[in-house]
Amino acid sequence: MLEELVSNKVLVAALIAWLLGQGLKFPFEYFINKRWDWTIMLSTGGLPSSHSAVVTAVALTVGLLDGFDTSLFALAAAMGLIVVYDAAGVRRQAGFHAERINQIMRDFFESGHFVEGDLKEMLGHTPFEVFSGILLGALVSLFTVYLMSF
């Protein structure tokens, strides 16, 4: 069973894309914001979008292996589009809402009436973060399909 899992190129591409996506967030966070933040590797948001990297790696690997005219590729591509849209759209807007709510709460707390922690604001991705995740996923897919063929 382990041999079957390790030889599954779609699964391998997905795992590599996710690990690289999460791992690259740490150095990019430093280069962009000039601060070391280990927690970024286990959080949502940030550069690159690991969600976009994973779904791109899965869809492209399925297409390369099984064909771009298959139902399986259509399913992988459709699910990928939903995830990318959610990462850049819905979750991004939820992050903006969290920023506003946190500001309202800070203003309220300064009055001394109530104490509570901030909401997580980095929930979604900018279009560049999503694009970089898509690019990462495509590169991982190509690497996995063609390197594992030898």
C-alpha cells in the first residue's frame, strides 16, 4: 500500500506543492515584511498560496497523465477554480472584514470597557499570491510527472 501511495504522481505532486507552498511562506515573509515569523508556515494566507499550488498541481498532473479531455481532469480543474476563487475572493474579503472589526474592537477597548483578542486578518490571498501558487503548482506538477517517469 505504501508503494502505491508513493508511486501516485498526483498525490506526490499535491504533497510537494503543499510543502513547498507552506515552506516558502517563511522566507517570503521575511523578504517582504523584514520579520521572522515561524507561525506563517502553519497559517492561512501569505505568499505563495498553497491552496492554489495544490489544486494546480493536482489538475495539471491529472491532465498530463490521464488527458485533458477526461472527466477526471474536468473535475480537478473545476474544483481547482473553486478553491482559487475562494482564496482570492471570499477569504480575502473575510480578512478585510476582520481588519475592520479588529479596529472597531480596539477603539472600543481603548475606552476600557472590554478586553478581547483580535480576529485573524490574513485569511485569503492577493491576486499575486494566488498567481504565484498557481505557478508553483504547475512547476511541481511538471517536475513530478517528468522526473518520476525515469
